[in-house]
Amino acid sequence: MIHVRFSPSPTGFLHVGGARTALYNWLFARHHGGTFSLRIEDTDRQRSSQEFTEDILEGIKWLGLDWDTGPIFQSQRLELYNRYIETLLSSDKAYHSEEEGKKAVRFRMPHDALEFKDTIRGTITFDASLIEDFVLRKADGFPTYNFACMVDDAEMRITHVIRGDDHIANTPKQIALYKALGLESPQFAHLPMILGEDGARLSKRHGATAVKEYRDLGYLPDALVNFIALLGWSPGEDREVVSREEMVKCFTLERVGSTSARFDKTKLDWMNSLYIRQTPAGELLRGLKPFLSRAGVDVGGLEESWLKALVELYRERFKTLQDFFLQTSFFFTEEVEYQPEVVDKFFKKETLTGVLQEVHDELSGLEDFKKETLEGCLRRLVESKHISFGKLAQPLRVAITGRAVSAGIFETMELLGKEKTLKRLSHCLHTFCRAGSPPEANLPRA
Ligand code: GLU
């Protein structure tokens, strides 16, 4: 039976690299029908915090990576580590030392050459004589990372250690400990580094690296999981869009490359748009509501079916949940903010006034405000004026949305409703259009 774990140190927020480690462990466990455990490595008392622990757990949950056991906290297992210390001390494989005037315990590092076979990297050899006797128990009574990690991996019967390649240098120390205790080492698999677009190791310099930043920007967990999965692993056949179920089915460490992966933000945005297009409107709406509320929209006061229709109308257009509100804000306000450059471009023509006034009058007379009715009405109008619909559509769009880009004009008017549509039209007529130009001086002929 396969047992793996994700064992973050709560010394920072869950970042993309940590999320990938967690995901690969989870996929590996689910693929093999093994177990996935969570362990919080909080033995560095100065740098560990409750806030980071909560952030990590929340992030893992949000990504949908369920765990089978844990989280266990190393800070609560001192007794266990001390038992192992006693064993090592009594066989002279460890000894008391003095660190900063206080008693600590160091491991007597054997000096024979060390070699291990990394599942991803192949054979890695170390000159153990270059590794000094390292501390097992610090002066504050807490174990060091290498020691606690090894003890817990042994206690939890971890079969595969899948982690970032920044831990390669720790591996010989951990293997030496297994040997000293007469225990078998797990299989190690070190994941390649994640680089930013400029080829340097991914860091805050490259923008958002914390999982919660992506959550707060409105990326969907499924999209982020799919994207992160491809940072080092490939499902084969150039496939990129892979559901969780498919990933579980075909995830193997053999398909994890040893060369570093590149974090491509454009690809993440593309992936997110794609998942937005595929997600049922009701589910998207659940994700969107907190964003709308945060933007000041009284979501409870709106019809669910109206909101769903709006989601359907915009699902091809928004890239993130946050972006949805940015694109649709004019639906949620009484007054529209008109972008000055757009107004200048479309309204400062005296020729417009007549037609927009007629649009207003025609629409006022409509009984129903369905998109088909609106389309029929406006197409008849432009025909009678011998102008192309395109000439009318853009100023009309600006009048009711305040912007030059929106979803389909008829659908937009239908969802906005008669009252708001007319109110905006007449506002524009009074504010931006030059009054008094005769209806004959209409738009240029098509
Ligand atoms: N606590 C270590 C870290 O956060 C994990 C080490 C391991 O997976 O062995 O990097």
C-alpha cells in the first residue's frame, strides 16, 4: 500500500510550488489507491505561525485535495522524537553537544559515500564526508527539520517522499538516519524547480505566488489545479485540459520531467477562461456571489434566474470571477459612469441625436422587452432610415453601458430592462448629444 504526505512548514502562505507538491502527492495517492496525509512541520518556533497553518489548510481544501489522515503537528510530538533520540544516544550514533550555551544533540554522521535513486532524477551521489554532524534536537528542545521529518516519515510508514528539489541536499542526512536506526528509506522523488517567465526561480517578483492571491482574484480551483498539474507533469499526447478524474487515472511519476517548469500566466488565464466556459451557470454564480458582494452588490435582492442569465451572457468574456464584475458593473448600478474618451468618440456628433431620440421613442412603446422584439424594432428603424445597423449599435451600446465593449446589445437591453435602458438613453440625449438637431440630419447614410 502506498502512503504519501504533504508536510509544509507553516512559515509562509501556501504558494504555487507548495500547491504543486501537495497536488502531485494527492494524485499519486489517488492513482494508486493509497493514502494522502497532512503533516504540519512546525518545529521552528520562531518562524511558524497559526496564520500560515490556517492559510495552508484552507488553500489545500480550496484546491479540493482531500486528505485521509492529519493534519498532525510536529510540535505536539516531542515525546516521540525524544524516544528516537534516546535510541540513537544509547547506541552512540548521536551525542550531546552544546549550542549557544545550551544542551543539544547531534547525529554522528557516518562518512561513507551515500547514494540514492531518485525516481525523477536518477542516481544521486553525495560525499558524506562533507556533511558535518548535524543537530537532531535543538537547544530549545525541539527537533530539527531533518530529524523530525525522518522520524515521522518512518512512523507514518511513508512509502514515497515527493517534494521540491530544494530538499535534495537534505536527503543524504535523512537516509543516514534511516540507516543508523536500521530502517528502510522511502522512495524519493524530487520535483523540478518552477521558474518565472524570465527564467529565474518563481518568486514574488513575478507577481502573485500565493494560492490565496489566485483565489482572491477569482481563478477557479479546477483551473488552477489543471494548470499547476502541468508544471512538471504531462498527461501525454500534448493534452493540456485534463479533468481531475483523468489526472488521477493517468498520473505517474514517470511522466514528471526533470527539467524545470515555467509558470506562464497567459496560459493560466487561458485555462481559467476555458473552465469558466465549461462550468454550469449555477456553480459559477456560487463562486461569483462573494465577489459581487465585495463590490457592493446586494446579491440577495436580485433574482437568481436573472443573475444566471447574466452569467450565461458573459461567460465567454470574463477571464476571472473578479473580471466578471468589472465587465458587468453597469448592470448593477443606477447611474452609469461614461468613459470620457468613449463619449467623445460616439456622442459629439450632432447627427446622432435624431436617431437616438427615435430609438428612445420606439422602445418606449414596446410592450415586451425581449431580445427578439428589440432586434425587430431596431432593425426596422434603421431600415427606414437607410442606415446600417452598425452605425447605430455602437452609440447605443455606449449610451446604455457607458463603454465601447459589451455583450450583445439586444441581450444586454433585455437583461437591463426597459426602465433602465430608457433612462440611460434619455440621460445621454440630454447630457451628451447636441440638442435640437433635426431628425433629418441623421447618421451618415450606409
Ligand atoms: N517542511 C518541508 C517544507 O515545507 C517539507 C519537507 C519534506 O517534504 O520533506 O519544505
